[in-house]
Amino acid sequence: MDRSAVEAVKARISIADIVRRYVDLKPVSGRWMGACPFHQETKPSMSVNDEEGFFYCFGCQASGDVFDFYARINGLEFREALEQLAAEAGVDLGNVPHDPHAAERKARANLFLDMHDEANAWFQRNLTMAAGETARRYLENRGMTPDVIAKFGLGYSPDDWQGLGNFLKGKGRTPEQGVDAGLLSKNEKGNIYDRFRGRLIFPIQNLSGRVIAFGGRIITDGEPKYLNSSDTPIYKKGDHLYGLNLARSTMTRSKRALLTEGYMDVISLHQFGYTDSCGVLGTALTPEQVKRLAGFCSRVDLVFDGDGAGRKAALKSSRMILLQGVACRVVLMPDGEDVDSLLQTKGTEGFEVCLAQAPDGLDFCMSTLRSDYAPREIMAWAKGFLTDLQDPSLRAFYLPRIAGGLGLSEADFRRDAGVSGPPRSGGAPRGQQAGPARTRQGGQSGQGLPAVGKEDKDDRYLLKFPIQYPDYVPALVERGFRRILATQWAGTLWEKLVNAQHGHIVSQLDDQEKSFYIRCREEVRESALTGRELLDEWEHICNKIAFGQQKENRRQLKEALHQAQLSGDRQRIDECFRALEESLRRDDEQH
């Protein structure tokens, strides 16, 4: 990605103006503060730094620039956020390097979107005609109201092999285009026919409300019971959620998503007032779907059947949600019921009972593992869960809870799981509370970074100074600051700090670097060092550099001495001994 396009958008768009569309911001001490939309909180915990172009939440540690905020709040990928904000800012992305076939692909995608609009209108019209009587009766028997049918745009595909194909042909579309769009099918003999026949149709929409695929339920005899669109250039089922475009506005207010499995379950939940509900699309829950949900809420309540298959799916889905740092609950239906049947027979009161009894996601995982799995499977699950956690702070948060849930001492579990270090506090998933850990400079400890060890901790401490006091960067370069950084990530971040143009550093950082950088910048606003304290810290950093240089010089001298001893060079051996003695003498004088 050409960074010039990113910076051009930032130059024309104020992050405070974008955030203000979703959050009530108030000026506090030279910055804007408001309630964070990414976790359950009403107090103003989120800071928006318009001058430097980033936001930071002191509660859940959400952070980033204007693209990060806009993408997260709207469930978009970075490229989608860039395109939308660029269009709003009047920035031409035409000069941004891209695939030479991008224009062709965009035209093809627009064609398929138009074809889906045409097919959707045809399906909806069929539901109102004589051919749709069976489907209308089915919906009536299922308790669906006309309002909710219209809200979800339900339709009907007649039991006709060429109905939709002929309709599209009348719109100037070719059969091959229908196949490529996923609306028609083609067999081995080359015959093309309607993919959906004799089915109740559920349009699947993207977040912009455009129809990108369909699901179809058989309402007479036939298999499969449900048939979904195949993946196409405009639709990948593992990325989307049914009804999310209708639910997201409520989710941003409730901070909760009710996630279920079936089309009818989602529709029933909306009909009974649970308008923060959406569903997976014929597959198991995917990390991409969880990331989309995390853009709108801080907790996902899984609404699954209470049978063995439902519990197994809930275990897998809970794990995936918890790994993303999102809070989770598991709402299991009574035996023989799904959420649709429960709502239709017992109403909201019956469903509220299930909600009230829903266990926390991690507690559900622990109890399910203890009751249904062998000890070796339980330990494998627990170790795998900790290994897959990318954020060290989440690992610190979950580890004692998993140990307690398995009935193990934390020390024993740490040893068996291969997790080093003493127990320590860590960041909670969004939607849960955790206190901050403090460091020498008065800020919170860095999160979201690679392995937590002494070298990593030292590098985080050292890098805070040039991030918080950038005027010292040239002097640190002159003194050889880079040589005392032990980890690769720290060296990479230091090079970006040195080479970045003023005000453009955030765009050059990856997600981990950005989180650490923004946290440091916010901490210095809270408690900046001045006067004698700042001078003491500068001298301490300089002493660290000098000590590091002495340590490196001594290592080189020892290596040279070793080589001289191997070669029998007596003169060189004496020179190395004298240099080492001189180095040790200087150390003694300094201390």
C-alpha cells in the first residue's frame, strides 16, 4: 500500500470528527474524551488525540488511527475503510499501486451485485404470487409476521429448472454469468439450471445492505434441507454473518451480539425484540466472523441447541471468541427446542430464563471438558488454548482461571503447560475488568508484543523514552541507542522512530507496534517527566547505553583473546589481557 494515499486521507479527515459520529466527545485537558464503543462502559475512558491522529481506551486498550477506528466500528477490512474514507475526503486512490486486473474485477463484482438485486426482486415477487402460496402458509405456520418477512426480504423460488435463468436472460444476462454469480448451476454435461428450486429464500446481505448471496430452505420433499450460495467474487460465507447488517446498530448500543445457527432462529429473535441477533451461514464459526462481531460489541452470547452437537459447537465457538479477547456466554436451549420454537411457544419469558442461566464462556468450556473429555484431552485443550493466545496479557488473564477450572494449582499448571514466569496480572477480555500493571516510568506495561521475558521487558522500558520524548531521538542515535536493544521487534520499531517523518509514524507501524506506541504516547500525557526527573531519566538511559557498549566491547575482547590463545599469539594474548584489565578497572572507578 502506498503510504502517500493513507497520509493524504489523514490530512483531510479529523479522527475526532469520525469518532464523534459514534461517540459523544468532550474536551478534557487538550484532548477529547468519550465512552469507548468497544466495551461495556458509560464513563469517558477513550481518549482521542486529534493532533497526533489516534485514539486509545484506558479501559480495554483499544487503540489505533482513524482507519483502525472506522474499520472496527463498521466491521470492515483496512482496504474497505481506506476506500470509504478516501471517497469521503475526495482523495483519488487511482495512483495507489494495485493489481492490473483490479478494474476488471470491480466491474465483474458490480455486475454480480446487480444480478443479485434482480434475482432478489424476482424471488420476493414469487412469494406474493400464486406459486408462493405453500411458502406463505409455511411462514404463517412458523409464526412469522408480515413485518419481519418484509424486514428480512424473504422470497420464494418455484420448483422450476429454468425460472430464474429465463428471468435473468430477459435482463440481458448470459447463463454463464449466472453460473459465475452463483445464481445458476452447471452439471458435468454442461447443462445450466436454477440453483434454488422449490425453496423459501433468505437473502444474505453485506454491511452496506447489498444482497451478495442466498440461502434456500426446502419446504416440500427433497434434500438438502438448506442450500446456500457457493463462494463467489462477492461472497465468502466464512466472512459474513446472516442479519449482521440489520443487527449492528443495536449491537453498538447493547455491546452484545446474540449469535445463533439458523436463518429462522435469527428472524424469530428479531421478531421478539432481540434485534442484536445474527447467525452463521451454514458453516462453523470462523475467526473472520468473530473479528467482524468484535467491531460492534464486547460480548457474544452463543445461542445453540442443548444437544450433544450443540454443546460441541458451543465449545469450539467459545474458544474462538475468547481467543479474540472478547467476552462470551453460552445460552443452551432445553432438550428438543431451538430458539425459534422456544420463542414461539414460551415467548420472551422462556428465553430470558435461558439467558439468566447462561454460563460464562470459559466456565462452560471448563465444565464441558471435565464432564465429557479424558484428562489428556483436557490438558491438550488447555495448553493449545494458551499457545494460540497472541496477546501475552490475555494469557496472564486466562491462565489462573483455567488452572482453577481444572482443579489444578496455578504453579503446577504453569509448569505442565510450559509457561514460565510467576503469576501476574493481565488484561481482561473486553467486557471484563482488570487493573493496570505499572512500570518504572509510571505507565502501563506493554501488551500485544512478542514473548514476555527479561530482554523483552527491558526493551519495552527503553523504547518508552524516545516514544514519549521524541526530541531526544537524534541524541540517542548519536550515542548508539540501537546497540542496547536485544529483541528484533524493538530494533525494527526503533528504526521506524528514527526514519519516520514528523506526524507520520503511526501509519508505518504494524498492529503490535501501534498498540505499544499509542499507549506510551497516552501515558506521557497523563504523567510527563519534567525538570530534574526528566534529566535523571535521560542520564539513566545514557548510562544504560554506556554499560551496553562496555559489555559489547568486553565480549569482543574475550572473543579476540580466545582466538589468540588458539593461534598461540603471545603478543596478542597480552594485549587482550591488558585491555580487559583496563575495562574492569574503569568499571570499579565508576562504581
